[in-house]
Amino acid sequence: TFARCLSGDWKMCRMPERVGGSELPAVVTVDLRDRKSRSKGAISPRLAAGIQWALNSGGQVMLLLNRRGFATHLQCKSCGHAMHCPQCDLGLTLHQPGSRGICHGCGLVTGVPESCPSCGVRDIVHRGTGTQRLEDQVRSQFRGIRVARMDTDTMRTRGSHEKTLTAFRKHEIDLLVGTQMIAKGLDFPNVMLVGVINADAALHLADFRASERTCQLVTQVAGRSGRGPRGGRVVVQTSTPEHPAIRAAAAHDYEAFVRSELPIRKALLYPPFGSVIRIVVRSAVDEAAANWAKHLVERLSKSSQGDESIRILGPAPAPISRIRDRYRWHLQIHGPSSELLRNLVGQSMAGLKTPQEVVWVVDVDPVEML
């Protein structure tokens, strides 16, 4: 959409100021690579000072962390073995109460062993921070304040989402911890500080939209601060403050990000300069999935011979290479239009008989690439 506006195909309607006329909040980035910015928990000294300032001023605080659970992975400190889901290529996330290891891919729930299943030593540590651990830290560090958490674990019952937001609007809650569900479309004039705990959480995923989504998310949550007459501040914690997505969000300048991102998209024929079809092959047997993906690439390559506008990437194991005991291989087809790519796939796969042990899915203009 933005690219069409920049090219003149569409007209851009801008909002030069906020509804109500309040100024955009000042944004401070905290470089987590700097030792002075580190702390034992997830809250840097700069963010802690900002939280205290907002609370002392009678304001409210929102903290964004787009990772639910208590600890993001479990690892043996002795041998380094990490606890993984037995059905997926994903680490287990520790959830409290009950010390449950949960796979966020397939939903498997298992107990956390006291001893390492690899070396037998009782030295398993809980690394990384999820929203549960962040909530615990906030309650410990800022005693006496009223804290609530919004994520899919706490918002399961009907009406819980609206109930929490209503309580926050009435200032029955001082500090709200949450995942991306707290980032969009909320108007709370008393919010004086927004903190982004880890702006890099999704920045380096194997998805060409990762930077775009990060910039949008940080921009959106930053916009929750300073909507009242007293103004507000935003503190963004990151290990890559120089990244164009982080810089643009901190400057409230989404257009700057778009201008830096478009040349990369153009060079790789990613939208908006081309279309993508992704094919994912799944099988209980890794070799079967790999062989069928290779076979599909061979057919596609044969059908597209001589057409230099088409690129075929892969096959390769998918970024998440196994889910629910099914191995996953994928390939990508890039070209100038989705119609051209759909015709290519239809022509290449005509009369194709799929082996019983294999399932494959064609995703035109995929929303995600994992």
C-alpha cells in the first residue's frame, strides 16, 4: 500500500497530528549490549526509572513483551542440553504455576524433569523471559502497585479481555504487562510510559516481513503513550538500535523504514515488486518430504525454462522443520505476478500423483514463512 502511494498510483491521506492534538511521545532506545543498560531481570535501569517516574506522577504503565510463558527455554547448565518438544523442532516454554513445559507449536504439555535427561545432573536452569516472569519481576521490584497481565493464557475466558481493559481504563490497574494484544487501538489518556522489553523478539525470524512487523508493532505500542494532557514517554530495549526498523519506530517515521526496505524487496522480487508462492511438503519420514520437495522443484524448473523473470528457491527444511511429528520442507517461487506463478504451478503439477506418505500445500502470497 505504501509503495503504491510513493509511486503515485494511489493517493496517501496523512494524519499530521493525533486525535486530540497531543504530541507524540519521546522515544528512548536502550542498547542492551551496553553493560550499564543490563540488569539481573528484564527491566533495564533506564526503563525502571521511567516506570517509577510514571507511577510517582499518578500515571499508568504498559509493558510489551511478545513472548508468553515464564521462561522461554529450559537448559541443563552442566551439559548444555536444551529441552525440546518430542513432536516438534521447538524448545519447551516453562509455564507457571505447576512447572509445566509447553510446546507453542503443537500444544503438548509435559512436566519439567528435575534431572537432565541427557547427563542426569540436577542442574536445569530456566532461561529467557516471558510475560509471566516479567509480571513476577514487576511485582517484586515495584511493591504495592496493581499489576495485570494480558496474553492468551490469562484471556481464555469470555469477557476477560474487556474486563481487564475496563479495569485499566478506570485506573484500577497501575501497570499492564502484555503481548501484542495490548499494542493496537487502545486509548488510555493516563498512560504515561510504554516500555518495549525486547524489540528484537521477532526481528530476526526467517520471514521477509519480520522487519516490517517489528517496526509496525513498536510504532503501534509506542502510540499508546502520551495520549493525555500530561504527555508520555516510551522506552525501547533492543540489542540492535541501529536496525532501520528500530530507528524508524523510535523516530515515529514509518516512511523512513519503507524507503530503506523497498530496495531490498525489489532486489529479491518480494512483494510489492513481485509475487511469491510457497510450497510446504510434510511427511512423517524426513527423507520422503525432502525427496518430494526436490521432485517438485525439478518439475517447476523444467516448466519455467527460459523465463528469467521466475526464480525458484529451495528446497530446504522449513524454519520450523518438524511440527506434530511431521517433517517439513519448503520451496519458494518468485515472479512478477501471482497469475503467472499460479499458471506455472498448475502446468508443472498436471497429472501428478502424490505418494500416500506425503502431504503438500501450495500457499499463494503467503502471510508467514515459518
